[in-house]
Amino acid sequence: MVTNVRTCLRISARVLLLCVIVVPVVDAMGSRESPELVDDVDDIAYHPANPGRDHEYLDITKAWFAYDPMTDNVSFVLELKDTSGLENPAPEFMINCVMTANGTAGGRTEGQFGFYLEKRAHDPEFMTRVAWTPTAGGFEQSTVAHRFNLVFGSEGTLEYVMKRHDLRQRADEVGELTGYCAENYWPARGVLVPASNKDEAASTSMYDVTTLRPAPGVEAPDLSPTTSPAVSTEAEPEGSSPGPEAGLFILAVIAALSAANRLRKVH
Ligand SMILES: [Ca+2]
């Protein structure tokens, strides 16, 4: 019996040593336990003219960038208090989540990443987009390929999975997150109540995307759609997506024509 125990201990020690040798050194990014952004809970600003209440999918609680050394992918994750309401949201609400992160190189801001989610009123589809807007070069946006996952439930998340290579082409560091989740009420098509329910959040942390190390043997990052029960959308070809800005523009035009309201035009 004692001999067996000693044998097991020797084997365990060798396995542990092997693990220490094989596992690469990875500079961790963020996680749910170590987020970049932490925002108050139950701090949605509900507008008196907007009938939406208890819409906890607007309540931003955390956000972080995560790194997967097995795929060499980087994910931006936005945690909301409860995303259950997004499984079957009331059609009268147009829902937007917009988060931006600065991209820097050598301490200089090179541009801004934008992470977008939009569900138009009377349309059950969710649209997502990741865009890069350079500081120089006429501020012309480009689309960053991504895979989107929406996890429903308490502390549910919006996740944008991207190739680290695509981030590194544009910046060495990402961070300084700022943005919001908001909704507008459209009781009927073309009739907008211009009053938003909204939660805003921001942080100043930065992540370095150059010093991360992929696992040995990683060659082709996988951005193929998952088969999980969560909502998943494929990356859209560059230039083919109308994007949330286009959606807002269309909504603004319809509202102006129908209600003669003066609305802000968003490009
Ligand atoms: Ca919040």
C-alpha cells in the first residue's frame, strides 16, 4: 500500500513538472474576475416619456478584453446585469449598445475601435459590427472581422471575437473603454418617441496586445461561427453592412417625415 502511494506521488510530480515545462508563459488580459471596466448595478437612466422599465439588458456591469492562446484570438466582452430580456424583446424597442476603445502605438492614439450591437424596432434580428476609425487618413472606417456570441441570462454577455493579428495591424494597446446601452420606443413603424433609456460606462485601463503569446502550433486563428445555443453572427464582409450608423440615419429620416420632429442625423 505504502509502495503504491509513493509510486503515485512520483508520477504526480513528473506530470506536474511536465506541465510546468509545456505550458507557455501567457500575459493574461482581462476576465470576469479581473475586468477592465466595472460599472454600477441598477443605474439605468429611465426617461419618463419612455415606457420601458426593468430592462436590465441595458445595465452595463463589466467589460474586458480576453485572450485565447489556443486560437490567438482576442475577445471584447461586455457583461450586462441580465440579458434574458434580449431573448424575446418587445418589438417596439430599438436597442443599441455602443462601446469604443482607443488604440495606441508608442503611446500615441492611432484610432478607435467601435463595438456595436443593434436591434431595430419591429425587427427581431440583431446586427453587430466591429469598426476601426483611424485618427489620421480622413477618419475612414474599416470593418474588423469578428464572430459574435450573445449569452443569455443573469450576468449575460455580448462577446466580439477577433483575430489578434487584426488588432495588432492597427494598434499595440487597446483600452480606455467608453460607451452605452440604450433603447428608444417605437410604438408603430415610423413613430418614434425621442426619449432614451440609457446606461453609460467608461474606464481608463489599457491592454497590450503585442506581448501575448499563442500556444505552440497555433497557425490559423478560427473565427468560424459556433454552434452554441447563444446568438451568433458571422463577420460581415467589409463595406457590405449597413452598420448601426446607417440604421440610425434611416430611423431619423423616417421619424422626421412622420412626426415632423427635429432629429439629429447620424452618419
Ligand atoms: Ca450599470
